[in-house]
Amino acid sequence: MKKNGSKVKLSFAKKSIKNYLKQEMTRSGREEARIVAAHQFDLSVIKDFIAEIDKINLGSNKIDSIRIYHGLDNREKNGGSDEYDLILVPTYATGIDLHTVYTQKAVEKELPTLIGKSTPCPNVCQQGMLPC
């Protein structure tokens, strides 16, 4: 069975992020400090998310991965500015999302298994990233 994702080396992570930033600076014309390079979720939010997935996995339909969507959210607390976001959606082993978030079809049942409103870094989160 194909595994989605794997552990990576620090050198790979640094190179991948640097490549992304270079591409975004070229594409957008913005300086590096104005490009969102990361998002932050509290560990308690992630733990609650995984606990809900574990409950669902007690049934016959198994969730075996998490699909992450890009989003844009207007944040009132930041003076109504648009902020990039990530939306984490549990995905069944069949490849189908638990919540249909990327089509016009409405979700019939709302479960506590959607995470969003991440903190974009830089710009909003505390500067906890270490220099390369």
C-alpha cells in the first residue's frame, strides 16, 4: 500500500522551503519577509483532531490520511486583512475526504474534524522560526 508522506532530512526541509520562497518572491515580486512560509496550530488542537479521527476509526470506514487544503480567510482580529490558511481534512483509505470542502456540494453532517484558522508565519505568529 502506498504511504502518503514520509520523514525527511533537515537538509531536504531547508532546501524545499528555500525553493518555495524563491519561487514566491519571483512570482509575486514581494520580499521574503512578506511571504507566508509556515502555519502554526496549537498541539492541543491537533491532539483533539486525532482523537476524533480515532473515534471514527472504531467503525468500518477507516481514515488513513489527512489532506491539507490551502485557504484564504479575512481575519477580523487583524484589522480585516486576508490571511492564508490551511484546512486539514481527514481522508478515508478510499481517498475520499470525510468532509466535502472542495466542491459546491454541502456537507450533510458536521463533525469536529475540520481544522483551520492557522497562524501564518511570518506576519502573524511569533517569530519562533530559526534562521537557516
